[in-house]
Amino acid sequence: MPFFPRPVHHPREAMPVSSALRALIAERDQPRCAYCLTTEENCGLRMHVDHIIPEVAGGLSTLDNVCLACFSCNVAKAARQTAVDPLTGETVSFFHPVRHRWHDHFAWDERKTRILGLTTHGRATVAALQMNNDTMVRARRRWVSAGWHPPDTKKDYGTQGTNDPMRK
Ligand SMILES: [Zn+2]
């Protein structure tokens, strides 16, 4: 009997993000993940460009639909747009790094190694992106002891200042 290999799923080719757009995103988001705030300096890896509304769902490569994301958050989010809030069981949209303010939806725990979800969007995002996975918590522990973490909390993460038209 002939062998027919199963069709291989090729992930959709990412729409190229121009270097000009990438530079704008990096300037806005700083070199860190817009979800878990991991910095490029701490993890030693370049941030990915995440489409907040995934391209497969029609999301565009425009400044209001892209953000920087670490490998861990980016891979865990994949092409999803919603996740379940473990507290209420509600299915809600992910935290939106451009429209939402990070500190409205998340906080650091006392040791600054775990991210607490403060809202349905926050809790669902923490759970779905596994933002407190063991590897990351261990890494944050080291960053805290070195004084590299958490990032400057006086800054407004996730949104780009009061003149941001996307801000709600
Ligand atoms: Zn992240």
C-alpha cells in the first residue's frame, strides 16, 4: 500500500513587518514584552512582533495592532484572541497592550516574581500565556536579586501616553 504522508500544516507566513514599523514599535514598547514585561536585556533574546489581533483573523501590521512579545508569550498566545478567566470561567479577550494599561490589569506579587491578574482580561492572559511558568519565575528571582527587575513601575506600560488615540 502506498504511503501517503499526512499533510503538514505550514504556519501561515507572517506578513513582513517593515524595519520602520519595527523601530516604531520598539520605541513605543521599549525593548520588552508588552505582556509580561520581560526585557531583551534580561532574557538576552530579541522580542518577537506580536499581532494583537492575529493575522489569520484579519489583524493588520499596523502600529495599533502590533506589540513586542517575548518568545514565551508569543508562542503561548499563538493565533488566539480569547482565553478563560480561571476565577470566573468567563471567556474574554486577551489584555490588549495598546488599548489597555498594564497596571490596570496586572500587578507584581510581593516578591516581584509572579504576575497577578487584577481583571478578567488580566487573569485570562496570565493563565493562557503561562506568564508565571516555573522557568520564568526562577529567572525573575535572579533578576530581582540583581536589581534588574521589575522594570521601572513609574512608567506607563502597555499604552503610549495620554495622547494615544487608542487609549480608552
Ligand atoms: Zn512575555
